[in-house]
Amino acid sequence: MKTRLPDVPPPFSSGIVSAPPELLSVESQRCVGRFVCFSQLQQCVWKEGGNFTEMDLVVVLLLLCGAPVVRGYGSGLVMDSCEDMRPRHGQNSPQTGSSPFTIITEKSTYSAGEDVKVKLQAPASTPFTGFLLEAREVGSQTPVGSYTVTDGQARLLTCSQRPNSAVSHRSNSAKTNIQVLWRSGTSGDMKNIEFHASFVQTYSTFWVDVKSPVLNFTGRSSQPGISSADCGVSKVCLSKPSNCDPSVSSDCFFMSAMLSSPDGAAVRYELAGPSGGYISFGFSDDQHMGSDDIYICGVGSSGLVELQHAFSTGETAPGLLPLGNVSGVETSMEQGVIRCSFTTINIISTQRTSGFNQTYYLMFAHGPSSNGRIQFHTGTFISSEKVDISRPQAVQQSGQPYIIRAHGALMLTAWMTTASLGMMVARYLKGALTGKNLFGKDVWFVVHVAVMTVTVAATIIAFILAFSHARDWSGGAHPVLGCLVMILSILQPVGALLRCGPQHPKRFLFNWSHALNGAAIKGLSVAAIFTGLERIDSSADQWMMKVMGGFVGWEALCYTLQEAHFRWRVHSTDTSTTVLESNKIDGLLMVLFLLGNLPFLVALLVGIGMSEDD
């Protein structure tokens, strides 16, 4: 008897193949297309031509029942062998003699985060066709660390739910030398390890669980040596303060890039900077954050410094990417300074361009982290122009945007000159100018209102400029202090407009609240100016901060002299000093204040105008 099956284009040659579930019958054998399927065995037989005789079916049954199903993995996807490392080659047993294949490591010790070169070696006359390689702690069955492959004959596998924790073959071609790079973890209780490998020579000839000599764990990796040496010679460097050396100064934020292969495919990156959370650098098509290729070196949840690869899509936390082809990772954190260096062949990729032969703006950012997750950065700086990392140079930072320079100049002038002048006039020249009118008001009052109006107007304009540029909360103490200054500055004239008359019994409440609020604004504004200058003062000696310190000191001295003379005049019983002479002293002290104030003001305005990006 012959059975004719419907014609279906032949997908395979004659033989036994695994059948899709939809082709199988639960109750009995069933034919679909040109497959003959046996439900108990879940196998199908392909017969070229589609004509089966009873004898054909008997032969097939004998084959299916008498021979096991064989599964070969020429592609190297051998995840079901991760634990016992045994090839699924039917009833064949591994060889019991010594393996002709060996595992060679470049060193006998390793440290946390360190890379180790591993070679699988075969005699030239005895190649192997397949392999599986894992690193395991001595006595353990679980793979540790991760691999990077540069050999086209090898592929990465995920074993025990750990990505890139094993390496296998890509095809069953003959192989005599395979080289991969294994990187140890950076956290956890690390121990001595061995490399385990299985080698397949032929289908029936294979060796299982060949071991390398033990690699002893020596501890955490030592501090990577990062310096500004060779900047502009063999390295592209970006730093803040400009041209600082991280090997000399702990306050130096630094990154460098150097080609480490003749073909320019591999780049060695270094970065360092003071931070308790993270430091990072990225490549961008413009000078604004968003669509940037980023590498982050930060404190992980384990408390150790870890390297991450990310991509930013806007002014939000960047999304993490697989680390990719990264090797030679060295990290450390000592005395509050994070250092990190690594080599990668990853292609730089932004939204608009990709590749090593393109030009990008270099961006550096640093800030806090929480449980291994980076928080909003507290400081950034960007290169002044696009950079080709294949051409060594010392990159200059970009200057502050004009809108931010204007913000700083307005706030500095308002609260270190005009506000101080208005407060001194109201406090110390009221008596000297009493009886002298201008526009129907006392001169001191007109001067006080005029300069304080200028101060509040400048504050409002500076506040608007800063927020229109940032378009978000920039983080840190500076915006908090700035907002407090803005709020209290608006309340001050509102309260003055609502004050009661001079003869009102509750007038003293206004006098005290007005004075105390003014003093509070003055103190907060000084603190805001200090934190603002700290962001933009990228000089090695922080000269702008020092000038501001001198500025505050000069103003405090003038206040002290003015207050001393004021109290002496109020309580003095000496009638030899006329009112005119006392008024002259008040005037001289005011002129002295202004003469000393102007040099400090001009110096800081020049510094703000020349400031580099934060």
C-alpha cells in the first residue's frame, strides 16, 4: 500500500528532523505535507517524492525507536552545556586521557576589575572544531567575570543568567588558537579562579572540563596612574582647571583619549576628578546635553567604583547600554578622588554621527550617586570646539554663555555695590542729610529708594536670565540661594509700600522687620555669589573666590568703621566736634567704601567675562 502526501516544497534533505508541535498528533501518527510524524517520539520523517510504502514506515519506526535523537551545535550555542560542560553528542563519552589542547593565561594572579588574556592552544596537526570556556572560582560550578572577544571564531554566551560569562565557537571549522579577554568583577567576595574548557575534535572525540592553572586573587586593583603627561603629544586632553594635572592636584577634573592600536580602532580613555558619586565624559554633536554617547565611572551599590556605558536622550538620567567591547578597566577611589581608565573598540555613536573619524564636542560632568544610580550633575564643562580624538591636543573649555555672564554681572553689581550703598545711606547718612529735600522727600530717602530699586530690578532680570538658560533646576546650593534672594527681594519693597506712618505706635515693627530682612538678603546674596563663582572659577588657584573674599572683607571693614562712628556720634558728649565735622567723616567713609569697592567689582566682572564653562 502506498500513501500519497500533499506536495509541499522540500525544506530539508531526506532524514530525521524535529517536528513543529502543530504537525504532531496526540493520539496517533499523522501526515502533514511531506512529513510523517510520530506523536510518541515527536519526530517526523522526510521522504523525497512523498510516496511511502509499508516497508518505509517499518524502517522509519525501527530507526526512531532504535536510535537516539542527536543534537549537534555547530553554531556554538551550547547554553545547555553551561553547567556540566559536556557536549550533547548522544551516547558518546568524553576522552579519559590527557587533552592535547591547553588553556594558557598571561598571568598567575588577578585583581578586581583586571583583564586577563586567555588562549586556547592546539597542536598544529591536531586542531579542535568546537569549544566552551568559562572562568569559575575553585570548587564552584558557577561562571564568574565576563569576556570580550576579538576573534571572529568565538562568540559570547550567557550562562547562569550572567551575560558574556562564557565563550564558545561560531562554526565547526578547524581551530588551533583562540584568544579572548576575561575581565574579573569589581565587587563581591572574590576568590581564586580556574578556567574550565571543553574541546571537541570530532563528533565522537571530545574532552570535558580541561582546567587551567589556578589564578590567585591578590585584592583590589591599584590606583590607575593618570596624569597630564603627553597631552597634545599622544593624547587628547580636557581638564578643569585648564591644563591641571590629576597626578599632582586632587581638585583636577580630567579626561584623556589616546589611540592604542595601529589601525585606530581601539582607544584608551582616562578620567579623574574629586567626587563622592560619579565622574563622566561624553561625545556630543552640540554643546547641549542630549543624544550623547557617555561613559560613567561611579560608586556602585557595593561601594566600589564601576564603569558604565550610557546614552542620554535629553536632560534626564541617561539610559544604560551594554558595556560592549571594553577591556583593561582600572578603577579606584582614594581620598575622595575617583580615577578610571579603560580601552574600548566601541564605535562612538550619537544621533547624527558615528565613528572614530568624526568630530565631537567633549563633555565632562560630575555629581552625586545613590545606591549605584547617578543623580543630577552638580558641575559640567564642555570643549570650546569639536574635537577629533585621533589628533592629540590640549582641548580648551568653552566660555560661559553670554546670558550666564550677564546673570553673574548683574547679581554681583546689585548685591556688592548698589545694595550696599543703599543700606549704608539709610543707616549712616540719614542724620547727615536730614532737612535736605529732593522731589519733596529727604535726600537720603530718595537715594536709598533709587539704588534699592535698581538692585531689585537687576535681581529680577538676572533671575529670569538664569532660568531661561537652564530651563530646569540645575542642582546644588546656588539655585536655592538665588531663589531665596529673589523672594525676599520682592517682599522687601512690598513691605515698604505697606508700612505705617512714622508716628504710628507699631512703626518699630516695620523698622526691625525691614532691617532684618535686608540683612538676611545681603547674607544670602553673598553666599549665592560665592557658590556661583565656584562654578565658573576654573583657575588652578581659584583667584575669583579669593577676590570675592577680599571684597567681603573690605565691605565688612567699612561697615565696622561706619558703625563705630555712628555709635560714637549718638553717645558722644563731646561738644567740640561740630555736626558738620561729623557729617564730613560720614561722607569720607562712604567715599572710601566706594573707592575700595570699585577695584574688587571690576576685577570680578572681568573674571566673569573671561569665565570658562562650568
